[in-house]
Amino acid sequence: MGVRWTHLTLQVDKLDASVTFFSRYGGLAVVRDRRLEGGSTIWLGPPHVQDGHPVFVLVLEHAEVKAPVDHLGFQCDSRSEVDALAALARDAGILVDEPRDAGGSVGYYVLVREPSGHLVEFTCGQPILGLGAPMSGAAASV
């Protein structure tokens, strides 16, 4: 089956501030501004991609935030990167929890709040596939 996950749409009531947040803290860049086409979304993805197309984008939709998401997660390359993002967030007054090491499958992380109220986690050492072997068989194809 050729199904793949391509995007997540997040409703934000402060569109420009949220674009700035995800660019500054998450390293994302605008890959499509649908406002230029009469829409109300901005698509964010990695600033550099191999074949010219990101495999996944975060779509920010300018709309009322009825319920903030629990959190979005971003992986950092090092604990010092997590600490640097925490310092930026602390200075901006958006730090929710100081960095901490939860060990195991959670790793070292910090929580910050983006301008529309959603929580964002920046982590180091959090394996996507878990601590065991990669999924195989029926579980991998679901």
C-alpha cells in the first residue's frame, strides 16, 4: 500500500507569530503560503530537502484555537541544543518546564508554549522506534 503521512494541520490564532516560532525554535521554513492563493494556511517544512519536496509539512491554519494540542515533538541533535532552546524560551517568557532527563524512551526534554497556546517539546535521545528492534511484519504495514 502506498499510503504515507504527509502533514499535520494545526489551528493557530496568531499565524505570523506561530510561523516565527516554528521557524526560530523548530528550524522550519515556509514551503507554501496559501494566503497568496486566497487560502488561510501556511505550510512549513525543513529548509533543505534532497529531492526538492519535503516528506512531511506542518500546516498552520489561521483559525480560532478551540483546544490546544497536548504537544508536538521535535528531536534535537544534542542536550546542549535542548538547553539553548530552553534559554531562548526562558528569555521570551514561553518556557513551561525546565529541561530534564526522564531517561528511557523519553530522554532529555524541555516544554515550551507557542504563541497560540500549543505545547511543543524539544528532546534529545528519544528514539522514534522505541528501545527495541524496528517493527516488522503486520505491525509495520498497518
